[in-house]
Amino acid sequence: MATRVGSPSATSTPKTCTGAQAFVDALLQEGVEVMFGYSGGAILPFFDRLYDAPIRFVLSRHEQGAGHMADGYARATGKVGVCVATSGPGATNLTTALATAYMDSIPMVAFTGQVPTSAIGNDAFQEADVTGVTRPVTKHNVLVNKASDLPRIVKEAFYVARTGRPGPVLVDLPKDVQVAQLDVPENVKMDLPGYRPRVHGHARQIRLAADHINRAERPVLYVGGGVVLAGASDEVRQLARKGNIPVTTTLLGLGAFDEVGDADLALHMLGMHGSVYANYAVQNCDVLIAVGARFDDRVTGRIETFAPHATIIHIDVDPASISKSVDVDVPVVGDAKKIVSELLAEIERRERSEWFAQIDAWRKQYPFSYDSKGTNIKPQYVIEEVCRQTENQAIIATGVGQHQMWAAQYYRWRFPRQMITSGGLGTMGFGLPAAIGAQVGQPDRTVVDIDGDGSFTMTLPELATAVEQNLPVKVVILNNSFQGMVRQWQELFFNKRYSATRMQNPDFARLADAFGAKGLRITEKADVPDGVRELLETEGCVVADFHVEPEENVYPMVTVGKSLDEMELGGLA
Amino acid sequence: MSRVNGAGMEAKDHKHVLNVLVQNQPGVLAHIAGMFASRGFNIDSLVVGRTEDPALSRVVLVTSGDEPTLEQVRKQLGKIITTVKVRDLTEQNCVHRDLLLIQVHCPPERRGEIRQITEVFRGSIVDVASRSVIIQLTGSEEKVEAFIELCRPYGIQQLARTGVIAIPRASQRADAGRSQRPSRRRAANAKPSRQHPAAPPMPPS
């Protein structure tokens, strides 16, 4: 008889139980409070043990949804997101969610059922080479061959997921391993001889960096998702304030710096659809301090002419990211929080009035703007209303595309873990399930999914999950009956030949009602403020379908092959 | 002038021998090979085998590319959780060995010549047939390649090579050399002096 769940160190002798029970115990040991997933034959033994366990289980309607929920939960809370699926198609359905987390370095552990070890490699029913399929999109993955390895492997999985550069880890559990008996040792030791994440930066490099910053006349802080992951937002703010340095963030770094409280130093987002003033600042700076950012192609524009006058300091936990695409001058490898606080001690304030005057001039001349005349609802206006009525305090999840870029540009970001978005992989359909995961993790916050009609349609069955779990997620669909971003590229580069980008959509408001959520439809500009108010004030899950301007473009835009300072402004300059 | 990683017109391609100590677990080799494939790195040869420690295996691989590429190869290898240590043996004083089995067309009247060449190279004839022989040879890559060239006029029917294995000599432990890296983002001229104020930006078109 398996011993009961509870304090694992209640007895001094090693206890005997099944693999599935040991697995549940190991999860509790790791502090797991909630799991997202979908059941199936190969994972049944685990689900039977889960039935009695003090873990909240959120059943999704597709494994991809479960994966994105675990991801959104991790992004919103800083904890490791946990999801579970069965073998074969259940596991392969997780692939996109794992790749999404992998590209954005999100701490997540995915458990998949697998056919019994004796059947592996035999083309068994619902068998798939899951470790093979997911190897390129996970930080680490393991097939558990022996039940006695389980406690160690689970401990290692969580450790690898949340340390160093975080990432998704997959553990494949054959059914016979879940059922086999094992003795669980009291102290489980990890065996990871090849994994030594770097924490402390090299003191000499830090001093060198401080030296450059102190002598800089036109410095810029370039802050990425790594600052959010490291919990280094406070330290970065102190660095910016103490040194008097303007701050720009990447898409994933939004919220790492308070764009309202520290508005004088905030340059907002940089890159392909970033602000003019952020891009100009980077192209004209003499010292660029990159913290937890990886010089992604969406940020740099044409690499050969990126930050041409700058000495580049790069603070990052992953040595492979250093000088991967852009040569840097002062690399500092280690944990951002520790390094920035050490750097802080050596920073002096400089006035740099000329630099700030220049930046202010750019800010005044080139704010984010759109043409608000005309009868159609502009998507940017809807976002401004959402921002205003949530008082910059909501957690925002997004899908991918134009709506995502407008959310980044027109919402004002105030705290880390506020922006929940798929940056690296750019996964349409991320918005709703990620919002669900975020709401589970932050039950007291307003969570709004700003979505597009294309993206929303991909994972909309998860509305059933939101309603079943009583999660008051608010969905804003910026509905233009197009895959907007692709249409924009077709307009700019393919002569408006809208090949396969127009979409006939269902009535989203009625669809929401059918799921048991509240559906709203807003088609008139004058109804936007009331529509947003009704969305936010109605209890429970609400979907508001805003019919917006069908052919609106995201500006500024740095097109392919152009430098960061060669932006298209769409005639609004 | 290309500045971006991996696309150098003037970047020189170096061959590097990497010695990677890995955990002896299923999937590790697949992980390394998969990483090379997905990042577009080149594998000239790869040999893997056990070491004195049953928990560890050694992978010796030969890869080629310019210096920034090689640096990425080393770092990406190090990133794999199951790799324990990555050493670049190229610049170090090592013992390199490659094993060759080569089947050469050999009519009876040529047997003497071929035997002589084989002896000079300290190889051995391991199989004799009526019109061919199979020769076994170990040595450095250069020696093996020279022998293959000598065999070519006689007619090579088939050959198999293991690829290089290598371990550093005990006498020296020089670090892998760091050759000058081409800049990846700078314009053709040297960095402008810090005294030069930033030019006002061109108004966007």
C-alpha cells in the first residue's frame, strides 16, 4: 500500500510506493500547487494518484493550450509552470508550446506519458519518439527507464528549468515505470556534472563596464526579458536613476522598467516596431548597456550598421548569447540581479543634459501616433481605452501580429511580469491560454487578453477551460477579418496581393455566449469606451469583439535590410 | 564586406578538433548531432567511445568554419546539459590518430609494390584476394591522406575511415589560440573618436 502524500520526511526509513505516487510526491516536494494538462491512456496511473493529491488540476481542451497555460502561469508568477499530457499525439501537441517557452527562456516542466518500456520502438499504439521530437526545443529532456531514477530526474528537471538561463524541460514517463514499485530515498541527489550555471560576474569586467558607463556622454540601457526572469527590475531602475541613463526595453522586457513612474528616462520599446526615439537613441549612443537581452534580429535591424558609435556592454547569464550575432566589447556573464547591484556601487551620476535634450526633441517630434479621424474604430484607440480604464495595472496577454505590436506601443507598462507575450517564436494562439495561466497564478489581478481574430481562432476552445475554472479573463479581439501583420507585409512588399490572409470569422460574441462566457460586439467608434467598461466590469470571462479598421498598418516599421534609424513612419511624421 | 557571423567572404575557414566529454546516456549523441544540424554547423568527422569512467563517454569531432562560428560551436556544445566539458584541441600539442581500411585493386604482379608502400607507411595488409588487397593503416590525418593518394593510381575499390581521435600530450597545456576575430557590426573604418558629437539623424523618408 503506498504511503500517503504529506511531509516527505515524516518517516526516517525510505518508503516504498509506485512510480506514479513517487512522482506526485516529488511534485509536492518542489512546491507545485497547480498543473495544466489533458489525460490519456499512457498517463492514467499518474492521474489516478493526482485524484487524491493537493494539487489544483486545470483541464485544458487541447494539449497546446495546456502548455501555453503553464507558460503564462510561469511568466506571471516567476514559478515553474507544470503541464502534463499523454503519449503519442498528446505529447506531440505540446511541441509548439515547448518551442514557445524555449525561445523566450521560460521555466516549465512538461510530463508526458509513454508506452511501456517493452513496447518502445515497436510502433505501439499512441507511441511517438517524444524525446526525439522535442530535443531541439527543450533545454533538457529525459526518458525515465527505471522507476528508481524518478525522484532524481524530477528534482533535476525542476532545477534545470529554473536555474541559469531558464527553459522548458520534458520528462517522458513510460506506463510501466509509473506502475512499478520503488524505494524513495530520503535525500535525493542530483547528478548533473555538465551543468554549472554561472551566477557571479567577473569583478574586472564589472569594473570595466562601470568605467565606460561613467565616461559615457550618450549612454542607453537596453533591457530584455532576462531582467524580468532574473527579478532584476529594481536593480535596473536604480542603475538608471543613479547613473542618469535612459532605458529602452525589448518586447519581452516591457514592464521591467516603469514607463509611468520613471517616464523621464523611459524610451519605450525599441526595434522593428519600436519607438522612433528609442531607435534613434540606440543608433546615436556611445555606450549601450545590454542587460538580459540577446540582440535579436527584430531589435537590431541591419546588423552591420547597428549602434555604430557604441561601446557595447553585455550582461547575460548565457555565454552562448554573448557575441552570437553582434560583437560586444565588455561581456559580463552571470546573474543580472547580482551583476547590476555590483555595478551600481561603482556608478556615478552625470548630467548629460545635451543627450537628454536631444532625446526629448525626438520624443516630441515622433510620438507613437495614428490617424484618429475617420469613422472606423482604430485598433490603437481600443488599446488606449483599455490602458486608461485598467489604469496601467492589468496583466496583458497577447496573440501574435499587429494587435501584439499595438499593445506593446500603446499600453504603458509599469511592473515586471505584466506583459505575457510570445516574442521569440511568435506563436499565434498564445493569448487566451496564456491569459488563463496568468489568471490562475495571479487571481487578484485583472488579466486582459488583447488578441487578433486570427490568433484567437487558433486556441479559442480554451474558453471552455476559462469558464469551467471560473477565471474572469477579459478578451479583447481586434477584429479586422485579416491576418493583419501578414496583410501589412503583402501591402508593403507584394502589391496588396492578399493571398490567403482574408478570413471569414464566426460571430465571436455569440460564440462566447455558447461557451458560457459573456459576449460583446462593438462596431461603432462612439461605443468603444462603454464597450471596454462593460468588458472590465462584467463578472467572469468576457469576450469583446471590436470590429476595427480592416487595413491599418503598424508604424514605425524598420523593414528588412534597413538600419534601425531608417524607419517607415507611414506619413504621420 | 560581410560582417555577420557565418557569412564571411574574407573570413578564413579553420578546421578544429573538439574533445567533448559527455554523460554516457541515451540521446546525448543525437542531441549533439541535432544541434550541429539545426545551427548549420559542419561535422567533418565524429568519433565517440567510452572512457576510463563508465559514466562518461568521449566525443572527438572535427568541424570547420571561421573563428566566430567555432566560438559558437564551443559555446552551444557547452550549453547542452549532458555535455560535461568541451576542449578545443586544435592549438594544443596532441596525439591525433585516424584509422583507415582501404581496398586497393592489386593484380598478382603488383603485390610486391603495394606491400612495399604499405611497409614504408607502417601499415599492414589484412586481407588478400586474387585481384585486390585490404590495407589497414593508422596515423595522423596527413599521413592517412598521403597514403590514400599513393593508392589512387592502382585503383581504390572502397575505403573506410574512423575519423580522428585525439588526446593532448601531457607535456604542454596551452589554451586554444584566440585569433583575431573579424568585427561583426562595425563599418569599414575604425571607431570614431569619442570627441566627435553624434551627427543629427537623417529625417525618415
